[in-house]
Amino acid sequence: MSEQEALRQKLVGLELEHRDLDDVIARLTERAPYDQLQLQRLKKRKLVLKDQMSRIEDQLLPDIIA
């Protein structure tokens, strides 16, 4: 497996986890009394995943200066 294939697989896994966190956050906020601390942690994890996804996308797509 090449490095690019490994990065693509990692990206797919991160995207899946990011979507799952979206669902968890939505369900958590639907309940009337929800744990604010847990919500903050989930949102922080989601941001970390987004940053990781951006870095991998940058590695996969070379920066082309026109």
C-alpha cells in the first residue's frame, strides 16, 4: 500500500468519526438537561478531527501556485 492510499484510508476513518460525533452531539443536545462538559469535550474532539482531516487533505493535494 502506498503512502497516499494509507492517507486516504486514514482520511475516510476520520471523516466517519467526525460524522458520528455530529450525530452524538445532535442527540445529546436534544435531551433537556444535558452535560455541558461532555458536550464541550465532544466539540473539541470534533475540531481536532477537522484539523487532522485538513492536514491529510493538504498532503494529498499538492499546493499548486498558478
